[in-house]
Amino acid sequence: AFGSRLAFLFAWARMSVIQTGAIAATAFVFGDYASQLWPLGEKGAVIYAVIVVAAVTALNLAGTRESKSLQTVLTSALALAIFALIVVGLLHGGTVSAVATPPASPSAPLFSQLALIFILLTYGGWNEAAYLTAEMQDARRNIVRALLLGILAVTVLYVLLNLAYLNVLGLEGMRNSRAVAADLMQATLGGTGKAVLSVIVMAAAVSTLNATTFTGARTNFALGRDIRMFRALGNWNARTNTPTTALLVQGAVSLALVLLAATTPDGFETMVAYTAPAFWLFFLLTGISLFVLRRQQPAIANPFRVPLYPLTPLVFCGMCAFMLWSSASYAMSRDAGSIGAQLGIGVLLLGIPLMFIARKNNQ
């Protein structure tokens, strides 16, 4: 939609910020919950984060079939586990109000700059299916079906899960809880609830890591195929049907980010803030590209139908612009966690001189 320069910057952002930052953030989730079951000391979460990134990268290097099989098993098991939580929560009578109410802070803002970033992160990932179109049969039809069914399934599950939270904890209990899922499990399953929840979250983290690793490497492979400076990334292993070098580079960058974030007070929050500005910038540009592409050949002859066009993409772009503003504002704040957002913007901007160097080398 916008030419090769911005396309390069997008590929650079996915390789150095968006995908790798998401992998690092999810690895910290896995590490935090694994540490609750099998403590390894003060740096246990970091150790587990490093192990899971290395393990998932190795699995993807072993072959596409292995990665695909794991994803199918984990996704199915996770959906069943969430469904079980929903049933238990909705059938549980009464509410729990034993959660202590923290004192209200008069200086607390009405709307946190990070609030929606974390909420929408929960629903994120649906767009990753778009990066598999080159390996799909009848991609034009099947990608739309995959995106719609994925969004619908996740939304239904999460809304029902929140209704279960409400039924067990009540609105006040949810508002005052620091871990609503843990409180739900404690209220319904007692002492075993914490362990069960940890296993569920760990499975969810591995599923997310596997999917993010799989799709991220495909973008890096495309960058190496198109840009001479990164041509090593364009190596494809026909035996395993995987982009070997792209996977190795992605794993190395992700591990570096894990170790870097480990030096901050909250590695997970740091990595979420690290990815947010670049993520929402390119989501906004993706929404705008719909207007651009529908006026260009050959798309103008047979465009994708968009319900309620142009209202739907306008609402989407407006939301992305708000999220971009929120993440950029957070980066400029004096909050201790804003270092992640500042670093993410800095790495993204580093892609600009690389873009000119790459263009010169390609000539």
C-alpha cells in the first residue's frame, strides 16, 4: 500500500520489536507461573523464560509438522480448560467477597494509559493468521474464514469467562482482585486451584509462543528473500519445511530481550510496553491501507467486501490511533516501566537508517 520503504520498516519492526517482544513477554508469563510450581530461586522466572523460548524455537526448527501438531493439541486443550472454568464458575452458587479492598488513591488517573493495552493484548494474535496465506489453499476464502471464526471463538470464550468471574466474585470482588482467575479457582476448587490455574496459564503461554514463533519467522524469511542485506534470513530448509536462519535469529533476539527485561522491576510489563508503540502504529497503517488499496489496481476491480464500509475501518483506525497515542504518551512519562516503550521506539527508529542502507545495497 505504501511502498517498499515502509514495508521494510514493518518487517524490521516485526523482527526486532513486535514479534520478538511478544515472545519475550509471553515467556515471562510462563516463567512466573512455572516458578510457583517449581521454584528456582530469585531468578527462577527468567530461567524458565529462557528455557521455554529455546525449547519452542528448537521445536519449530525440527519441522512445521511438529509445530503444527503441538499447536493443535495445546489450543484444543486450552479451549476445553477455559470452557471448564466457565462451567464451574457459572454453576457455582453465590459470590465471594473476601478480597480485601485496597485504599483508593486520590491521585490515581481515571483512565490508565496502559489499561486497554493489556486488555487488547489478551485478545491479540488473531491477525497472525494473515501471515500464513502463502502456505494456504484458496487463501482468499480461507483466511477470511479463519480470522472471523478465530475472533468469534476467542470473544465468546472470554466474555463467558468474565461472566463466570462475576458470578463467583461479584463486581466488587473482581475490582479489588489482583488475580481474578486465581481467586475464582481458589473459591471453586480450594487449595488445588492455584496449581491447576498455573498449568492452564503455562499451556496458554506455550501455545502463544509457538504460534508467534511460527508466524514471526515467516515474515523474517520474506525480508531475507527481498532485501540483499538480510539475505541469510531467506534460507528455507526443504527437509523440515522451515525458515531455519530466520527462526534462529528470531530466537536469539527474543532471548536477548528476555535478559534485558530481566534487569527491570517487571519483565512482562516492560516487554508489553516495548512492543506497544510499533504494534499500534502498524495496525493503524494496516487500517489506512484498506482505503489506499481499494483505489489501486488490481484490487479496485475486485476488492474485499467490508461490512458497513467505510464506518468499520474508520472505527478501527480511530481505536488504533488512540492506542498509539496512549503507548507514546506512556513512553514520554516518568513511570518506571516506560523504559520499555522508550527502548521499543528507539529500536523502531533504528530501522530508518537501515532502510536507506538496505535500499542502496539492493540497487
